[in-house]
Amino acid sequence: MISTTRANVNFRHIFKDIVQGHSQIAYQDSFAYLKHLSVFDQVDIEEVKNQYYEQAKNRGLPTKAEALSRLREELMWGDQEESELKQHYTYLEQVEKTKKNLYLKNEIDRVNEDIEESKKKIITLEGQKDELLGQTCEKYADGRVSDHYIVKSLYVDSNLTNTYYTQETVDEMNRQEMRQIVKLYNECYSVFSDLNIQKVILQDFYQPYLPFCENVLNMFQKPLFELSMNQVKLVIYSRMFKNIFENYTKIPDRIKQDPEKIFDYVNAQEKAKDTLKNFDKDGASTIVGAKEEDYEYLGVKGSQQNSLSAKLKEKGGKMDMKDLMAVLKG
């Protein structure tokens, strides 16, 4: 049974559940089985969502655009607030683009801090905006489609043959019961984020499986289109990390289980190629702005700050005996 505590993720359990295509959860003093949705389930759910959207619209609920227009008229959320939110999105886009052109670790770390801070500001403003908007067609459709998730996903048996609820049972539930079930669903399914699936692949226990990921049938005994979305992601990310490890053999051990840092490392290596082509690894050059950790990050031995050529450059082409001795002691 998978833990629903996000701070205590068990990657072996996530792996097991992905392979099985369902998660066992504690429910009503017993167990229930949560099916992992496939691409066909997702399409079905999107169609149901559209139906609920039209139903809400026919009943007179405002669309998100109409609710936003009302807020402008009532001066509760106007151009100034929308402009501030847009500025944060623009800034986030700019710093993410900037990051793609960096290769020094200390600069990448600084930009990552800016990105996280920018995301927090956006989340705060979007939350304020959403609260002011109130109930809309979009919100109603999202809420009702959660009911459909339960019908499609919750089963009595591990073979996923008998659903826990019929549509009629769901329609008769009060909102409190429904909220409790949806909360349980979200807590369970939230551990299957893209980041956690990537982390599963980077765990030591998964490494023996990595060489076999090129053939889907080595991993799952059914066609690709019949796999759950989580299973498809496991295949895709396995291939991606297999390719990365084959092409970047010097990835520092300390980041080998952190997907985001691996992506930063690969991007840095690509961006640093031209710089490293002209870099004399025997000590004839330095990289402007680089610190010791940056050289290590790029796979260069030593920062070369005490090299003879660097010291000569620092001294304007002239060195006395004291300077020379300092370089030799290096």
C-alpha cells in the first residue's frame, strides 16, 4: 500500500504500483484499489468535462472570462493586478531562458533561487485571483469530473473488474462524502508526479532494469497504447536517463538521484562546449567568473587560478621571485 504522506515517499512502492497499474489504499476499514488512468481514460474524462461545462453554462454560471470581466467592473481585480501577474510570468520565462545559456554551477544555483521565488509569487497571486473569481463553468466542470474519476478509478478488487461505486451511487452522495473521497484520491495519486517517476528511475534498485528499457515488451507485456499514463512515463524517462548516462559519463555522484540537477548539468555541459574547446586543461587558461566548484562541475581539473599564465596575466606580464614561488607551491 502506497504512503499518502508526500514528505515520506517510498520509491519502491511507487515503482511496484506503476508496474501493477494500480495502488492499494486503506478505505472504510478495508482496502480499495485505485486504477492508474490510461490515455483512453483521459480522453473519456475530457469528454465528460466538456459535458459538465456546457451543463453549467446552460444553468447560468459565468465562464472564467465573464467572471473576470465582472471583477474588473467592480474594481476587485483589474488591469493593474493582471499586469503584475503577467510581469511575474514574463520574468519567470526570461530567467528560465537565461538558465539554459549558463554553464557555471554558482550562476545556475542563483538562477534556480530566482525561479523558485518567482513561482511562489505567481502561486500567491493566482490563488488570490481564483478566490475572487468564485464559482465558474470551469470550476464546476473540474469539480464534477472528480466524481467521474472515482467511478473510473476506484475498484473493490485488485484485478480491477468491479468498481467501488456506480454512477447512481455517486449521484446520490452528499458533498461532504464526495470531498472526503476526492481528498483521498488526490493524496494517493499525487505521489505519481513526473518528478517522482523520474526519481524512481534514478534509485539504485532500478539500475539493473535500465539497459532493457528500449523495448517496451521488456517492461510491460502489453501494447504501448494499453499502458497507463504512469507506465508510459516510466518507459519514456527510462530511455531518457539511459541516453544521458551513456553520453555524460562524468555526472557527479552527488546529483545522480536528482533529476532537476541532472538536467541542469547536461544543459551546462552543452553550453560549455565552446568554452572548454579553448580551455587548456594543463593550466594555461581560466574561465571568467568560475569558482572551484564550477571547474569540478564542468569536469576540469583545478581552477588554474595559480597557474603561471594566470599569474602572469594578473601581474601585467611581470613576476618577481616571490610570485614565482607562490605559483610553484600552487
